Amino acid sequence: MTAPENGRKELVSREELRFPSADGRSTLRALVWWPEGAPERRPRGVVQVVHGMAEHVERYDAFARLLAAEGFVVCGDDHIGHGASAEPSRYGRLPARDGAEVLVEDEHQLRVLVAQRVGGDVPHFLFGHSLGSYIARVYLAEHGEGIRGAVLSGTGTLPVAVSWAGHALARLTCTLRGEDHLSKPLDAMGVGGYARAVPGPTGCEWLSHDEKNVASYLADPRCGFMFSAGGYAAVTKLTARACSLSWARRVPHGMPLLFVSGAEDPVGDMGRGVRAAADLARRAGQREVDVRIYEGMRHEILNEKDGARVMGDVLSWICAHLDERGIQP
């Protein structure tokens, strides 16, 4: 499904919002895609996009417009240290002590802001990609009540002990060199590992088979920057929590979850880590967990040559879960 099924041509408008971050310093830029007639006409639902590491929410414009053409309000912010929410000199700089908590709370603030515009009774879905999927997984454990369903894209599973060890190393680096320090060893253990898993001339081949998408990513100054030691402290805390059974048990057990990933995505360990994340959710008590692994795709499945198929599958899954009957806390 790549267009409205009934052939109607709805107008989609895009609005920019600004709101203060939970870090007490930053002002976040968010985008809201409105379907024709909204918010005066009740939308079918809200889909909140939580973007990945070292990118920005505008990269989801085509996906957002598809959803909005089907009657959904779509929203998403540029995280602290990203996109229009930061000066370029501050890209990838996140606070070490509470960066993970800030990322989660900023998503909650955006949810509340949009709900005030569309009404709290409108079904609300999360779509989190990559780092955004880990933010979403922790968010569901802390603020999951009232969320109709979540799509987790490009996620994976890391041993909790490994994440905490990485967190300790990142915090030590912050102590010795400062939280804004750019550490090549930390980066080599993070993004560098994905590049080694899918070698290529640019180091970004792990993102996509589509050379145009990789070239666009490399040409975008808002993408591909290195995270600071503080940034890696935040990331490792998020992955430790998201992959923990105790945290997964805090997600409402009636929450429908859809895991989507490329079969050649190193973040998801070529599918194995994605299935492990789904199994964790089931062991934690989730009653409806779906997994779709796409052959011939890598990390950015929405931006692969056949990305429209993935978008259509996600749209169909969301539409199938608009009815809240049977969903219990």
C-alpha cells in the first residue's frame, strides 16, 4: 500500500513546533504532519516517530505523508544534539548523567502537546527506529499506558552486562576527558562495529543497499556525526534498560508490538537480535508480538528501494489495531 486505497487525494500540511527539552537547556524542534481537515476533523490516530542516532526527523517525511494521507496525524522531534534542535557544533553531544532520561521524557512531552491538539481519546502509536526503537522500548515501560501499539524498527538485543560495561567506560571517559569528548574507541565499539559488519568504501553501507540513500545520508550535514562520550553514556543506559527483562515487564501486557527489520541489518544481528527482542517481550508477558524480517534489506528499511512495501505493511498493521477492544493493561 503506497497510496490511499480509495484513490482520494488528501492534502497534507506540515507544521513546526518548538518546545523546551527536559535537559533544561535545549529547545527542541518538532514537526507535525496534518491530514486534510485536522485537527478540527477528528483524525484516525496519531503516529509518533522517534528517529535514530545521528539523523533527524525530516528523513521520515515520505513515511509521514503516506500516513497523513490515510488520515493520521504524524509527529516527531529532533532529539537533543540532533537536527534543528542543536547547533551543528553540538551534534552528538548529550548529557552523560541523565541523557537517557531526557530522551524519553522529551518524547512524552511531545505526546502530551499533540494530544492537547487532537484530543486525548485519539489512538496513539509509536514508531521508533534504531536508537529511537530503544527510546521507545524504555518509553513504553515508563509511559506505556494509553499507547495503542508500537512499531520497533531496526532494533536489536544486547546483553545487559555488555551495555552496563559500555556505560561504565563512557562515564569514565566523561570523567577523564569531559562528556563532550569524541572518543574513537567508544565509537569503534558502537557505530564502528556496524560498519565492520558490512564493509564498503564509505563506511555507511550497513545502512542500506540503495546507493542513492547512502549518498544522501553522507551529503546531509545533519547525519553521520560522531556521538560524544556523554552521548554513548546515554545510549548504553537505554540499551541496558530496553534489553532488561525487568524493564520489559513494565510494558502494559496488552500492548501490541510489531518488530520490523532488514535481514542484513547488523544492529539486529542479521535478524537474530530482533527475534531475541521479540522473545524478550513475550517472556515479559506481551500477548501480541509480531516480527517481520525483510530479505535483501539492511538497517534503513524505509529507505531501501522497496521501502514503500515496508511503509505499507506498517500502515496496514496500525490500521488493524485502531480498535481498542480486547486491549487490556
